[in-house]
Amino acid sequence: MTNRVQDAILAVPEAAWTPAVDADGDLCEGAEVAELTGLLPDLTAAGWPDRMRVIVRRERPHPGAQLTFTDIDGWRFQAFATDTPAGQLAALGARHRAHATVEDRIRCGKHTGLGRFPSRMFAINSVWLELALTAADLIAWTQTTLLDGQLARCEPKTLRYRLLHVAARITRGQRHLFARLAALPQPLRT
């Protein structure tokens, strides 16, 4: 958030703000979007592409959130650039915010081994990479398809503690296989 962008945000008329939506198209309570492109003079001279648009989202932080020096009058602002030539501002804002899930999956991938290669040999690291990507995919698939509530959104470390490290025994009986699980550990309380 530069001073120039902050000045442009403050120059946006109140009527230019439109309600923001989430990825499902539902209205986000207390969030709005507006376009800054016309208020930022000569973006191409600053090295930006010709068709770039700058869009800003403002929202009231949730109760208890810490405001930063870039927050103005109780609003938190997030600006982003896009080269999409047309589209409703709310939909472009929702598409941008949906990208955060991609970044979350990358962070989770790093926690499942992507960030730690075990060897200096390419072949070993290549196999390690494939296994780490498989682990990240399995965790994402499991959380999306099989889990709900807190476990569907938790970090890999919590998932390992709460689910993957549970002792189990496979038994046979009545022509079926059974998985006998030990009691699940209770969540840590502080």
C-alpha cells in the first residue's frame, strides 16, 4: 500500500463502492469493491502492462482484529491488479480471493515435505518430490471429500495428530474386514 494507492482509495466516491461477493456468489457482509485504475495516473509509464486494472476491496475487520497503519477509518483495504478487460468488480474480487486457497495448499505442501529435500542427488529428490505431492493431494482430497468441521480446515500437523496417528487394528470376521480404531485424542485446550 503506497501513498499513491492510498490517496487513490481515499478519492473513490462513496457511490463507486459495490458490495463484494464470495466464491459462491453470496454477498459478503461489510465488504465492498471499487476500481482504482482511472485514479492512478499513468500506470504504463510506471512499467505496468497496457490493459492492467487495479481493484481495491474494503472491509470491516472482524471483532478483535488488529488494525495496521494502512487501515483507514476502521476499513481494511486490499488492492490487486488484473489484466481481465471486462467483468463485474465483485466477481473479479471473488476470483482473486479464491486464489488464497491455492496459496494455502502450497503452504500445506511445504509442511508435507515439499520444502525439505533429503539429498543432493537429483534422482532421490525427484522421488521425494513425487511422494510429497502425492501426500499433499491425498490430504487435500481427504479434507475435501471425507472430513467436515474442524478437521476439514486444519493444518497438516493437526491432521497428523488428530487422525493419522490414531492406533488401529485391521481384523476379519463374518467375511468382512474391520478397522478397529483406538479412541481419538481430544483437542488440546489452552
